[in-house]
Amino acid sequence: MLRARPLSLTLALVVAGCSDSSRGPVDPGIPKPNAVLGQVAFETSCAGCHASRDGFDLKTFGFTDTTIIRRAVKHVDTATARNIVAYIHGLSTPTMNEKVSLFQPKGVQLNSDLEFANALFGRDAWPSDLTTMQLAAIDPRKVAVAIHLPIWSDEATNMDWMPDNPLPDGILNYSGGLVAAAIAGYRAAPTNENLVRAVTALRNADRATANPAAPCLLEDTLRVKFRECFDVRRWTSTLVALHMLRNGTDASIGNGVQDVWWDVGNAARKSKNDRSVPIANADVNWAQWMYLGWSFDPSQHSSSYTGGAFRQLGLMRHATFIALRSEVARPRNSVTEYEDYVNAVRFAPASWTVPVATFALRHLGERLASGDRPSLAQIATAVAQIYSGLTESYKKVSLSDRAQIDAAAAPVLAALH
């Protein structure tokens, strides 16, 4: 039995090993598997898809001998596949359940939107007495949700981490081979700094208009390649996840590294606009990947997209939480928190609308009172968002409730003028 290194990730650890490997008599005519040759073969023929390059994920997630061989023989002969198995057997890694959802908050998936509210607040209501400080203290990575985050490998679907293809040459060779060099530099010295360099190079290459092979020009209907973009971004995502697993951490690496997870969801979201090449399971991939990236830094990205994914799945309470948790995390002197306010009242169940609107408006008032204001050029936008939020609120509340929301909006509008 291998002893797993302590991880703060909520992962179910299991006994290492290959459950269906054959241990019967060995045919003397079959050469004994050679682990050294297996390592060479893996690095040559398999590492293109396995960002770890060393088979770390195969051992960590308990890929069985038969599974490794079945996958390997698509690229190498059977004898070489057995060498690869021998090489994987010799690795020493932490081990975990092959079906574990990496970074799943609390390690569980809730059953419904209502269960989410009850688990978070103890009732189906946005707490009227909740303060900005209290909401900001809620770590989304520790809030159980009703979506299932990706497992490492699922050959039946695309709702997993493993890309279906290696990185294209057009990504690796862009800008004089900058991406290939950055990946090689990280593998030679797998530090946080080198990971940031590799991820930054990959993210630049997948969307650079100057790169003729960039698949992720999501606004360019003539050049975008949704499926290839989805795979490139998943490949980059696995590089980040494996780095965290190796180092036994679930902490944010910073520098926008975990944003690449959000990027995967954005590729799925945008693919819905092109009926000819949609990404399978687009809505689920949109929600699970965006939430995964957002949960590591709620100050980033529009809540229209992250919360909108949950709204698409009918998880309105989740979406409301995302919008308001984003609002209280925004940096000073921005205008994005006014959009969050509009999204929160748009997403909120009717019974939540009054406390949600008053919370959001009270928070905006607190920002303004502290001197945290949009720029002069953004004031008109902020005012327009306040009125837009009022319009959204009015659709779901009674006339008497409108007065309460108006009272909360009045000092915010006065401070903006």
C-alpha cells in the first residue's frame, strides 16, 4: 500500500494498485516487461495528452493495467504497452479514487438548488441580516453545490479533465516555439513561477489573432475552432491541476492561473452559438468549468456568464449567490459590481428578490460611502445599472415591496450624482 501525502483537497483516498491486472503464469516466450523502456515509450508516445509527461496521473487515479494497455495499443505495440505498465507500476504517487471530482466543494454534490440554500443559510431565503463582511468570508471552495465537477478521465463523455488530443503544433510552435520552451522549462523545474510562464504562454497562443493556428478566437466566427479550443484549454487545465496535486495543495497559485479552468467553460458556452460544431454537454461543461475557475477568485469574470450557467441549469439560488459573492469581491473603483447587482435580482427566486436587492444596494452604498466610486466616465453606466436592477426587481415583487427596494436605491443614486 502506498501512503498518500496529506492533501487539503477534499479527495477520497484509496489503496493504490491495479484491480484487474493479470498475475497468472507468464508465458516464457513473452519478454519480461521493461520499465526503463516503458518510460521512454510513454514520454515518446503518450505524454502528448498526459500533461504530467511522467504518467503521474495514471498511477494517481488508479488506471488499471488493462486500461493502460487498451489505450496504449492505439499508439504502440502490445509489448511496448506492457513496458509502459511496468513503468507506471514503479511510480510513487499519492493515490485517489478514479471517479473523484477534483476540487469538489466538501467532496459532495448536492441534489438540488433548494438543498444548496438550506445547506448554506439553513433555510430557503437570502438572510436579511447578512453583512458584506460575512458574505466575503464565505469561501466558495467550501460551499457544497448541486453540480458535479469533472472527474479525471471519463472515456464515455467529455465531462472530464483529460483532453482527447495532444497540443497542436500550431500552439507549441507559436512565436518561435515559446509554448514548447515554456512547457519544457516547467518540466525541468516545476516551480510556481515556471507554471505561470507555461500557462501564460499557452493562454496567449490559443487566442492570439497573430497566431494563424489559434483555435480560441471565440468572437471570430470564421477562425474559431470550438472543439480544438476546448481540448487545448483542458490540456492547459490538467497542467495546473497536476501541479497542485503533486504539491498537495488546493491554494490559488495566483497570476490568473486557475482562470484557465474558467476558459474551458467559456469555450463550451460560446460553442452553443454554432450549431454545426457544438461541444457535447455544453451547458454542464459551461457550468462546471466556469464555477471551478470562479471559485478560486470570485473577483474575476462577469457574473452574467458564471451565474448564467447555473441559471441555464435551473439553479437560480446558486446563480444568485455567485452574483452577490462576486459583487463583494470586486476591486475598488470599478463598475462591475453594479452589473452583479442587476444579475443578482435577475437570477433571484421571487421570494428572495427583496432581501437580495436590498443587500446588493446596501453594499453599493457602503462602497460609495468609503470613497470607492466608479470613474467619471463610468458613472452613467453605474446609474443605468441601478435603474435596470430596479426594473428587474419590479417584475417579481408587489407594489408594497417596491417601496422598500426604492428606499434602498435612493441613497446610492444620490451618491452617484
